[in-house]
Amino acid sequence: MTGATDLAAGDPPALRRDPGPTPWAAAARRRRLRVLAVTAVLVVATGAGYLLLLGTGPVRLSPGEVLAVLTGGGDARAIGVVWDLRLPVAVATVAVGAALGLAGAWTQTLARNPIASPDLLGVSGGAAVAVVAGTVVARPGFAVEISPYWWRALLAVAGAAAVVAVLALLGGFSAPRRLVVIGVALGLMCQGLLGYLMVRADLSRAAEAQTWLAGSTGLVRADSLAPMLTGLAVCALLGASVSRDLPVLTHDDATAATLGVHVGRVRLVLLVAATGLVGVSVAVVGPIGFVALVAPQLVRVAAGSPAPPPAASAAGGAALLTWCAVGAAVLPVSVPVGLATAIVGGPVLVVLVLSAARRRGAR
């Protein structure tokens, strides 16, 4: 027996039996494949919604006509409608949806809380307060030298950063349960400040601000796309620079530090990146709720992942906002896409909360 054992131990590596992948490695591989499959489905859904959004409006165009225009064909009417009017709206819808989904995934992961989205924590509200305060109540001529988009973007990022700073100073990000309570309180304060600013503004500015506060991509024009996409790309790349350490943040800080992750630095980078994504998005289309909250959780459930996958969450946010925009465009009355996301996101949030409570009860 000893000789046989020694002979087996001395066999060349090619003759030894391969034990195969461990159960943990096999499960991780299946999870990665599932995440990729979910991401692919969401990208296809976003593309379909994008084509429908380009063809939906007072002048209806079929998907074939839209594709003809995008590939260099089509008649003059279709070219004018697609390229001049609807293309900026569709691009902004996809980009903002992806940015909100990505910001929600990062925020929920670093806070270890499934409902810690920028809109629920008051970050979007802080951005809205800063923009309204700087453009509606500012003295005449104050923002003449700065282009409207850059002026709104600076204000929005500053307002969002102020709320994030208050959350950090109050210790919300180190206590996930306390984070939501503090964030909801800050969000209510921002709503109160918005109401006060609207009362102080003159009638014409208040009406313009009210339209913007509803959250709409329908008023986006081509001159806003380049700065918006640049800002979103910079923030996304900043967050992606620490994406390798993102799965470790699902554990507690002590475990993450033991695994060699500088928790404070990673959390700060993600906070800055998510705040920038929210600020740039709010500056263009106004505050749009529920996308950053619902999209990452729907993707997490579909992918069977312990935390929202960032790339899949971005695809989920783009698909959700695009199809909400399509739904709002086909209604007989013009409806801002922010209202459509609230109508869709509210029931979905209730279902997610009830399903989470049911899972905890089953344990």
C-alpha cells in the first residue's frame, strides 16, 4: 500500500487526477455569467427603448425609419425630427439613467444598505436646492458670464456635496441603519427649503423652476450633451478606479481592512464619484427619483448577487429611465419622465421591501 501511495504521489503532474474547480469557484463563475447575461438583456432593452423614443412623439416614426436616419438615409422630415429634436433627448435619457443606476449601486454598496440611494438620502434634493437658489432667487445678471449649464452643474454638485458632507459628519456612512434616518430628514429639509425658495421667486421664474423640478429630459438640447457626457465620464472613471475593492465593502470595515482594503479612501472616492454623477445629472434634467433606488436592487435580485453589480446597475438605470420616457411620451398629455419614474418606482419599492421582509422571516 505504501509503495502504491508513493508511486501515485510520484506520478508526473499530467498523470494525476485534476480535482476540478472548488464549489466556491464554480458558484462564483456561475454568478459572473448570470451578471453578464442580465447586463446583456438590459443593454438590448435599452437599445430597443432608445429606438422607440426616437420615433415617439407628435410625428410618429417606425423603428425602420429611425434606423434609416441613423445609418445615413431617410427623408428630410425624418432626418430633421430625429437629429435636431429627439436625438439629444434620447442620448440624455440613456446617459442620465445609466449615471443614476451607477450612483445608486455605489451608494448602496458603500453604505451596506439597499435603500441608501441618492434621492432618498437627500443628495438629489441638495443639488436641486442649490440650483434653484442660484438661478431663481439670484440677483439679475449674477449668472450672465457663466453658461447656463455650467452654472447649474457647479451649483448642483456643490449642493449634493454639502448634503454628503453632513451625512458623513453625522456618522451616517459608518452606521447603515442611522444613515437612512438622517438622509430622509435631510431630504425633508431640502423639500422645505425648495418650497420657501419658490415662494420667494417671481412668478415666471417659479414656473420655470417648477418644470425643471419635475425631472424632464424632454427639454435637453444638443449644446448640453458634450459637457454633460464629459462630466459623467469623468465621475464614472473616478469610481471605476476603485471598483476592484468594491465587493469587499459588503463586509464590515474591520474585515475589509484585514483583506488589505483602505476603506476610508475607497469610500471617499465612491462618494465623490456618486455625488458628481448625481450633480451633473440634476443640472441637466432636474431631480429624477427612484431610478437610483430601484434599478440597482432589481438588477441585484435578477443577477443573484450579494451587492448591486455596477455595470449591470448602470444598464438597468438606462433601461428603466428610457422605457419610462417612452411611456410618458405615448400618453395623450405631456408628462415629465420624473413623474413616470415615481409612478413605476413606488410600487416596485414596496414589492422589494415586502420580499426582503419575507426572506428575513423565512430565516
